[in-house]
Amino acid sequence: MTALYLVTLAGVAAAGLLTLLRLVRGPRALDRVIALDVLVTMVIAGTAVRTAMDKDTAALPVLLVLALLAFTGSVTAAHLIEKREGMR
């Protein structure tokens, strides 16, 4: 079972690195906002896998708060970008 957790963490880490690349290279602001949202999701997924690996539920409230903040931030940033591009 430990090998499965390690493979999963490696996959999440690889996805996080690719997302970080998109965050840096993204040609538009919306690309960067989406990449940042996906990066936060990767952090949440990695923490969830680590929590499952340790069989410790202490991090679950932190994961819930991170997910809510990521959603709120993404919606707010998308609304701001829509307003800015609508003014042009």
C-alpha cells in the first residue's frame, strides 16, 4: 500500500511542476489564474494523500478551508479579469 501512496504523490508532484510551468509561462492573466487554482488543488491533493497515508484526520479542516479559499479566489479573479477585458 505504501508504494501506491508514493506513486500517487509522485504523480501529484509531477502535475504540480507542470502547473508551475504554466503559471510562469502563461501568456494571459486568465491562464495564470487557472494555473494557480490548479496548483492549490495539487497541494490539497498531496496533503490528502499524505493524510490518508498517515491515517490521521487532523488535516481535514485545513483541507476544507484551503478548498474554499481556492474557489473564492478563482471566482473573484475571474470576475476581475472579465471586468478588465470587458472595458477594452
